[in-house]
Amino acid sequence: MQKRRKLNDILLFAGTLLLAIVFFFPILFNIMSAFKSNAEIMKDAIAFPKGLYLDSFKYLLMETEYPRAILNSLILTAISILFMILLIPMAGYAIERHNKRWTRAVFIFFLAGMMIPFQAYMIPLFKELKMLGLYGNLAGPVMIYISGSVGFGSLLYTSFLKGIPREIEESAEIDGCSKYGIFWRIVFPLLGPCTATLVVLNGLGIWNDFLMPMLVLPSGQTKTMIVEIFYYVGEFSSRWDMIFAGTTMSIIPILIVFLSLQKYFVKGIASGAIKG
């Protein structure tokens, strides 16, 4: 029995190591190519760089609109995440703590939105953005990201709130704390792992999103980082040195955020899955 367990452990470790190599290789390939010239990449794509070729980074940061695109991506991600943190936890709290017909109906409505693919309502949505004056500026994607995350966010918070005893809130209410005070001072700090999960998942999706900014922000106007990188992909030739340098710079901020919140992210996913 012990030999069989050891064999299973070895096979599990080998499988995990193989998957880690498969997932890490594209990142390694991207970083390696970022320090190579375009000619060097075209000559041998998988070879290690002969030296630290930094002209691509210098050109992107000093001769193009890439710094502005980075700022636009930061603004878009930060504002979207901020409003998600302000609105979605309160929605999940109201649904979980007020189990009535109308709250259940609202919750089902939120979840139903997760079942409809974005491509099905994409064209009517863009027409609506034009009618509201939100097309062509960062406010349009912000509204779409926030509304699109309500369904999953509410599901995440309602699942996590099942493990928080109501007695804590009842004690605070007896002491004279208001409803908003109970939530923001007592309940919301306990939702840290869940909030970290929301920030990582949605922040990663917004930061790396290409389709929404490409369609909502027209050419020649405000562009995000991923859209700016896309313009170096040509029909007949591409500047791979610029593309890999730009994507390498785009990886660093989101990697720092993920490593900072990794512990809370895993805890939030596990707690939500168990309590749900």
C-alpha cells in the first residue's frame, strides 16, 4: 500500500511538473524574445539572446504612444476594480442576508447574464453606448466591465457570506451600528479573501482584454496597452521585437498584483467553493 502511494505521489508530481513547464514556456519564450532584435527573432526564435538588446524597450517608451497606453490601461483597470469593490459586495450581502422573493429573482437575473455569450449582444450594446455618449472614451468599457462582473461577483460573495455567522452583525446592531456601518466596518473586512479573488480575476481580465477596447475605443483615439501592441502586427510583416517587449512590460504589473494577493486569492476560491 505504501509503495502504491509513493508511486501515485511520484506520478502526480511528474504530471504537475510537466504542466508547469508547458504553462511557463510561453512566458519564458516571451521574455527571451523581448531582449532580441527583430532579425535575431526571425533567424532563430527559440534561441537564447546573445545579449541584452534594449532598443525595443527604449523605442516603445520614448518614441511611441505606449506610455500613454499603459496609463490608459491602469486607469481603466483601477476605476473598474474600484467600482466593483464598492458595488458588488453590497449586492452579494443584500442577496444573502435578505432571502426574499425579489432578492432571489434579482440573483437569478444576475446569474442568467453569465449564460449569454458576449458576442450575442455585442452589436446592440455598442449602439446603446453610442446613444448614451459612452462610445469612444474610457467610460464605456468601465461600465461594461462593471456590469459584466456583477453575476460572477454576486455568486462569489453570496457563497463566501454563508460562512460568516449572523450573530456578529446582530451584536453590532444591538450596539447601535447602522446597516452601512455593519457592512463596511464588520462584514467587509471579513470578505478580504473573496475581494482579493475578485480583484485578481477581473483585474487580470481587464488588463489583458483586447476585444472590448479595440471595438469601443476607435482607431486614432484613446488606446489601451494591448491594442497599442496589436498595431505592430502587420499583414505581411510584423515587428516581433516590439510585440515581445510590449507584452513583457505588460506582464510585470499584473504579476506583482497576483503574487501579492496569491494567498488570499487561493483562500477565497477554496472558501467560496466549499461554502457554496
